Amino acid sequence: MEKTVNPHNLQDYEIQHFNKKVRAILIDNDKMLVANYDDVLLLPGGSIDDNETVEQALIRELKEEIGIEYQSQELKYLSTLSFYQKDYPNRDGSISNRLIQTHYFVGQFKGIQTQS
């Protein structure tokens, strides 16, 4: 399933930044893993590198963020959301239009590994 949200009807030629991301919805009974990124709660995941498939990026991000190795068969594709953002304030103070395309997967929450 794919969904596009474009409240300002931006056209692709108006987009200055295009980011591809991947996120996991990891569930165990009545618990769902949420990551805290500088006081912003998000599902675990991140950016897709140029040389990666969507699945490879998700597996890498989960290993980096929660220390657990997942196999592609443990993560089931759910949906892709394409979100157009007009006049987005960038960290450097500039403003741009951007498109964020996020692929969502669902899997079993296996716990979090901590490094000693």
C-alpha cells in the first residue's frame, strides 16, 4: 500500500531535497518499540544509503540503533508514505521544499542489546 500526502500540491520540480527513509514497527504482545531522538519519539530506522535496498537499510539501522540483527524474512513490508513538505526549515537556517519517502515494515520486537 502506498500513500501520498501533498497538502500544498507541490510538483516534483519544486522539490530541493528528496530523502528516502525506512522505519520498523516492532511489536511484542502489548509493547511497541519507540526510539527517542533528541526528545522526538520515532519508530526505529533511518536513511537509505545510495547503495542499499530498502531491506538492507532497515536491517543495518536496526543493528546500529538497537543492537539486534534481523533477517529480511523477519520484517514484513507494510506501506510507503510519500510526504511533501513546503518551506521546510533546514538546520542551517535555509528554507526548502522536500519530499520524504518512508517505507514501513512490521516485525517481532526481540528486545534491546546494550553494550557493556
